[in-house]
Amino acid sequence: MIGRLNHVAIAVRDAASASALYRGTLGAKVSEPIPQPDHGVNVVFIELPNTKIELLEPLGENSPIGKFLERNPDGGMHHICYEVDDILAARDHLKAQGARVLGNGEPKIGAHGKPVLFLHPKDFNGTLIELEQA
Ligand code: CO
């Protein structure tokens, strides 16, 4: 059911210093931070030959990554995103398998303008999984 790895998201305290690390030390192609107020994050997109990395910096009061950074003050891997062909069919299949879909179970429009869903990390080896319709 799952297809390509779309991205790995890393929560960071400071997008500027994390960007400098990826651009300078790791020599990657790094975007400017892009504010996404609807999602409570600033996002830096890093293009790799086979996938993307997204650096997520908290934006605003109730950022969804605020609590994560309280628990992980140095930052850390926040989620991985797999592509699926049909997000509603994927959701229904997962629910039938007993997996928990976060929120109200309806896809939201994610950082790339495509429908996304998140799956409970406790059901997937402690890893928050995002599904994005390809
Ligand atoms: Co994501």
C-alpha cells in the first residue's frame, strides 16, 4: 500500500542554525524557512536526490511541535511521510487493521498542498507516520 518515502521531518528549535548545518556542514540544497501558520510551523525544505528532509521550527503559541521539543530539547526526528495512491482507501484499510488515525480521521491539506493523515506512533513502533496522497 505505501509507496515512496516522501520526506523525513526533523523538529528543530532554530531553523536558521539548522539550515546552516544542512547547507554548510552537510552541503545540501536548502530552502528559506517558509511560514505555515495553519500548521504552526516554519518549514525548511531540503532536497536530496532520492527524497526530502523537512526542518520544522515552532511558529506561534500552540505549535504541534512545541511539546515534542520540550521532551527533546536538542530536536529530533518528528515523523516520516509515505506516499499512498488513494488516501481514503489507505485510511479505511488501516482502520480495518486496527490502526489509529489521528484527529477526526479526515485528511487535511498538508505542507505540499496535498491531502495528508497522521497515524498514531504507538501503533507503528514509536514513529509518527504521515501519509500523503501522491
Ligand atoms: Co510531514
